[in-house]
Amino acid sequence: MKPNRYDYLVQQMRGTLSEVIESETDLLAWTKKYRLINGLPPELPPSQVAMYNDLSPEVVVMKGTQIFISEYLVNLSLWALDTKFGSRGNILYTMPTQLQMDDFAQSRIDKAIEDSTYLRRRFEKAFLAKQVNRTRLKRIGGSSLHLRGSDSLKQLISVDADIVINDEVDWFTEDTVAWSKERLGSAKQPLFRAVSKPTYPGYGIHLMYQNSDQRHWQIKCEHCDRWQVLDWEQNIVFDIDSETSSAYNIQCLCVHCKQILNRLSANGEWVADFPGRQVHGYHLSRLISPLANLKKMAEDSLNITDIPKIQSFYNSGLGLAYAPKGGHLSESELRFSSEYSFEPATSGYGGVDVGLKLHACVIQYTEDGLVVCQAEEFDDFSELDIWFKRNNLRLVVIDARGDPRATLEWTSKYPGCVYRWSHIENMNDVRYSEDTQEVKLNRTVLLDTMYSKIRDGQLVFPITIRQVPGFISHMRALVRELVKDQRLNRLIPRYVGAAADHYAFALAYSVLAAAHDNTSPPPRLTGRGDLVSAGQRSGMSTSSWTGSGSPRGWRVR
Ligand SMILES: [Zn+2]
């Protein structure tokens, strides 16, 4: 049908009208009016108001967790859909996997719609008009919200978007960001938003933030009127109870006048390190979130040798990229004791590395923690039978790969006592299976656990262990590095080493075995006073603090 002048006029009027509607309902006003969270209008942290008002083409957000950024992204999506942003109102929302995206669509987006009378009506109308409203595609009056995993994006080659949202971009496959940006090619007012918890320095969102104008949230102290960016080490002060390792008296203090500082103060502003750069970058630490559990963060911050914990403290807590130091273990990091010598264990835990030789370690719980009692090399499995009996072994973990057949045969002689270990890439929690006598765990986690215990002084070595040929060099052979996983296309931590490392694995297996048996008494921490203030380093056993260049996050009070 040929359009006549009347149709043209109506179209013009509609266009003008929608422009008026758009300008009246900016994202912030729309959110306050139409979004209800738990039945109440949302209360935004002061730091996020500016983000809601920022409609510049490219915004990247490097963030900790529990800071309401998901809400921001949900609001942005629904607002754009509802108001036909950029005259089409097409949004492409992407998460690392379709599984995550579907879950998010149901738990966050569908919930947001259900919770709001206005949105429910809008979608009901769309539903009545027979517009699809499935998990992966939501439509209102010709506008579409596509919800896709980066693993299933390529099916959307024909999508023209006005807004592209990349959520948890550090876990995306590599070309996803560039590909999804191309979908903005025909947009009148293209908006690109990338958000993630950071992982490693110079990678993913951290790299994007580095290239942005790098905004920091500054707040003003109400006592001395001076401005500051909240910093864990500068502003947060606490004590710890050395017995329980719990933190108390946690306070946020002004870095200048040392009086109490309200970390949630509305008296704040974003300040860019590089004003004028095209990409706007926001860094959001959990310190500026009302949900922050400072006590838990303080306790995690002290776990300087527990690599996964400290990684999570920086990434999820502070929203900062972090790479744990992965250099060779130095001999001085081993806690030697002359009180112990090599002798058979009375109740031991064993680990066996299977190669040309069999390398075996035995450890045992004592008042000083786990002590290494044996480190030996054998030629065949029959010697392991004698070793097993001599050390009264409660549990043994053995490498499944070295000589699979002989290992299986030997293992089957000790049901419930010997387990074969295999590496599983994505398995960060230990999994035992009784019937097959197997234990599965990621190799990096296996070694992290042992090296953490060593650096933490929880493993004690008899001085005479220096005389065991190869022992120290095996322990030092492995270096923790970030390597590119070709399949996942991202950086992952991995131990690499060219030299022989048999005893390192044998000891790691015995540590795994000891951890499984929870009938044993827990290791007792030594060298710590009954109650020490956080700042009093002298009260700590020095070995517990190896690896920290400077006191982290705590101050002498
Ligand atoms: Zn002050």
C-alpha cells in the first residue's frame, strides 16, 4: 500500500511524540518510577547515579561483586526496550555462556518484570499481541532484547543492536567483544557497555579500564573536608584474634585526620585520571557497597598464602586485578625443625608419584602441624606394601597416570584406604568416589593447597630432609604461571617446570590425603600469642607471614 500524506503526518507526529517521551524518562527517572526491588523503589548507592546518567558511547566497569551492577544492567536493558532507545530499542545482552545467560534471564530479568506492575502490563500486552517472550528473546512493540551466551552468539549474525552489553567479559571467548561491537554498526546512538569482575593484570576488563579515562569514586571526609579514594590498605583498620583468626573492631578511617569516615557517604564524585579519553571507565570496589561484609573481607585479606582466597579478595572484593606471586619456592620458605627426624609414622598419610621410580612421602599430624616423616624412592609396588604397613597409613593418594595398570592393581588391594588421583580441568573441589577408588581434583588446586601450607608454615620439615637426594630441588622445580588455555581462550593459572618434580607431587598427594581424614585433630597453630593486635607483627610466627612485602590492610593502633 502506498503511503498517503495523512499517514506521513501521523508518522511524523509519532516520531516527535516518542522523542518527547524519551527525553522525559531518562534511565534514572524511569528506574525510580517503574522498578521495584522487593516491593520498594530501588535505593541506588550514590556512586551509581552518575553511571545511570552516563550515555556516552563506550563505558567499561571494573567491579567487585555484590555492588548492584547487575541491577544497573537489567534496568538499562528494560528501559531501552520500553522507551525504544535510539528509535529501535534493540539490545544485545551477552554473558560468557548460554547457561549463565538463561539463568540470569529467569532470576533477574523475569523477576524484575514480575515485581513491577508497569512492566508486567507492558509485557502482557506484548504477549497478547503474540510477540515472542521467551527466555532468550524479549520483545515489546518491535523492540528486542536478545539474551545470549558468548558461546552461542554466532547464530545472531543478523542482529542490529542499539545497545551492546558484555557482562563478565573476562570469561568471554576472545573475539566476542569485537564481534558484538560490530552489531552496533547501524545504530543512531550506539552504546557499548562492558562489565566484569577483573582477573589478571593487563587482561580483559583490566585492560579495557587501563585504556579508559579511569574514574575513581572520591568521597569527602566530614571532619577535615579532604577528599580521598577509598583504599583497603589506607582506610580500613582492624584487629585480629590470633586464636580464631577472626577480625574485630573493623573501622573505616579518614586517611588524613584518622577520624571515622562514612564509606557510603553521598558526598562523593567521580574523578578521572585521564579526562578527555573517549571511553569512560568506572572502578567499583565492594568498599562502596552497603552489602560489604568488612569482617569477612578483613579475614580473607590476611590469608596471604591461600592463593584462591587472596585472588578472590582482590577480584571479587576490591574489584582489582591480581596475579599471585608464582616464583620458585625458596628454601627459606620451608619451615625446618630439628625436633623431628625421619621415622615411621604412627598414623600417617601417604602420597605416591608414579614414574620410572616410585616417589613416596608420608606426613603425620602433630602439635606443630603436619610433619613430613618420610620421603623415599622405590623401584616397584611390592616395596610400597612394606611402606604402607610400616607407616600405619590411614589414607594414601597415588598418581593414576604414571603406570595405570600397576597402580590400579595395587590400589585395589586397599579399598577405602588408597585412592588414585586424576586431574580434571574444571574441578576445584575434591571429589572422591569409593567404588572406583578415585579422587579427582584440578592439578593447580592440588599444588596450590600444598604450597600454601608450606608458605603458611603449616607443614614442618625435619632438617635431615635436606639430605634426601632431589627432595629440595623437586619442591622448587615448579613455578606458578598464567598460561593461555587455547580451548577456553583465556588465561588460567598453571604450574610449569622443566626439572624433576616427583617429590613435590608425592607431598601434594599426602597433603590431599591428610585433608580427607577429618577424624584427625586439626593442626594447631604455633608461635602466636593469645591475643595480638593486628599491627603487632612480632606476635605472629614469622613463617605465617612469609610472602607479604608489607603489612596488608592493617595498622598499628
Ligand atoms: Zn578527615
